[in-house]
Amino acid sequence: MEKKPHFVRREFLPREVPPISLALLLAAVLLLNALLYLYLNKFSSSLGRVEMDSGLCPFGHFKFGAVKNCSPWLSCEAINREVRKLKCVGEGAVKKVFLSEWKEKKVVLSQLTNSELKEDFLHGLKMLKALQSKHVVRLLGYCEQQFTILTEYHPLGSLRSLNETLHVPKYKGMNTWHRRLMLAIDYVSVIRYLHSSPLGTLVMCDSNDLDKVLSQYLLTSDFHVLVNDLDALPLVNRSAGRLVKCGHRELRGEFVAPEQRWPYGEEVPFEDDLMPPYDEKTDIWKIPDVSNFFLGHVEGSDIVRLHLFDIHAACKKKDPTERPSAQEVLDTYRKVLTLLIREAAMPSTREML
């Protein structure tokens, strides 16, 4: 009698993973977490290092390019003899800016154009000398008698052209939420530095609209932010009851803080003597608008905005005493970056599991 084929129904039971495979998988996950920890730790330590970077030279000196040794700031004689103007690249109310050359290296020469504003020019020079740090453009020399300042050249220019720069093929890889948030962190770090500077609490007064703010900062070739224009940095001294006013004209618009606007209505003509002074919290009010520019409209930027919503709402409090300090804003930005980097790494970890 012919036997019929006997088909046995096979149950697909969970496959046992050899112990060695589990060990390798666990080791890979641990390695990924370790690398993430080292990255975040390195990032945190770089953000938290002292403002006067150990790579900076002693006061009155500078290092340029790949040169390891520090040189004294160039004097009037050295600037006149060794610096050659190439072309004018900008002009403002106070000074004219020239792309120049010194020892076959590109530099920037700034010269006073309006003698009535020489005090502003000299104040900017004083600030530039006193505030040399990782946050401030490098001073190479100056000549007070000729109202001339020599600084390092940054070919990517001011932050005004950030979006155009990020669309250049060479830099498209930088056009990510991560890099843009780091630029915003750089910007807030500058504000924090000015509010706790060696000279005291300084207010960034050249900031009456977004375009003006962006023009005050430079983008370095390695994508960091430096403050470049320090002509209008008045000092707040609370213990002496000293507050500030940014200029002597009426300020309008939503970009400036409420306390910077004329408080007595349209029926009362503006008078500078009647305008109440204010403090550094005007800078805090402007942070959300500047950061919104930094974040742009790339993939992930809306998620970043969502995480920053609460701190930005606090920055926009009408009462300046209720706004956070620059340090508190900076701490929040750093925490958000760390959190989002961890979340971005999690899908990779889950795939491995």
C-alpha cells in the first residue's frame, strides 16, 4: 500500500541567538553609547571652557594664521609701512572698511570717516582691546592718531549673508538644524560674554533691527560666530544706579524691547531727556528673533523651535525683570542641543536591537 506523503506543520519558533552574537550586539550598543557620551562630553567642555581661551596671546599681542608665536599689536609705523589697501568692502556711519594685505595675508583695515563720531570710533577700539577673547574678532594693530584699526579677515563676511553662504555647494553640508543651532549658541554665548565681561555688564546697542544685528557679527571659515563691531557698548552699573540708553533718537518697531520705545504715547512728542533708561535685558528680548533667523527652514528646525518655545516666551516677557539672563538662555540652548543629538542617535540604537 502506497504511503501518502506526511506533511508536518512547522511552527516558527523564536530563533535562539547564539551567546556570541548577543555579546557582539551588546558590545556594539555600548560602543555607540560611549561614542555619543564622548562627543557630548567634548562638546560640553568646549562650550564651558574659560572665556579667555588658553590659545590667546597676552594683552597687547596676537597670533595670526598657523604661526605659533605671539607678536605685538602693529603700531602706526608698522601699519603705514607694511599694510597695503586692496579695496573698500564696506562703509558705515562711523568708519570705512578696506580689504588689505599684510605680509601676503588678507587683513581688514578700518578707518574713521566722520570726525564728529571719533569718540564712537575710539570707544570701539577700547572695547576691542579690552574684550579680546574667543568671542571677539582678533585685533592685529591700531593707530589712534590716524583713527585706524587692523583686524583679522574672515572671507565669509557678516551674518547677513549666512543663508546665501549655506546654499553654496561647498557649504551645503553645513545647512542642518544641528549646525544652525550651534550658530545660535555661539550668538547667545557672545551676549552672555558681554553681559559678564571683564569691564562689567555691556549692552549691545547697535541692534535696532535684525539686519543691523547681523551686520555686527562675522561668520568664520569653520562656522563660528564672532562679534566684530563694538562701537556702541554702554556699561550698566546697577550698584551705582547707572542704566543705559541706545542713542538719543526715538526707537520704534517690535524688534526693539518694549522699554526701549517711547512710553508716553503719540500725543507726547519724543524728548530724549524724558526717555527712561534701561538695562541689558533689551538684548534678551531680541534673542528669539535672531535665533529664528539662525534656525532657518531646514529639516528639523521646527522641532528645535518647539523645544525652545518656553525659553523664547520668557525672553519676550514685557517686564524685563521677568526675562531670563543670557546664561539661563545659553544653558537651555545647550540642553536642547544635547537632548536632540541623543534623540537623533536613538533610531540607530533601536535598529541594532
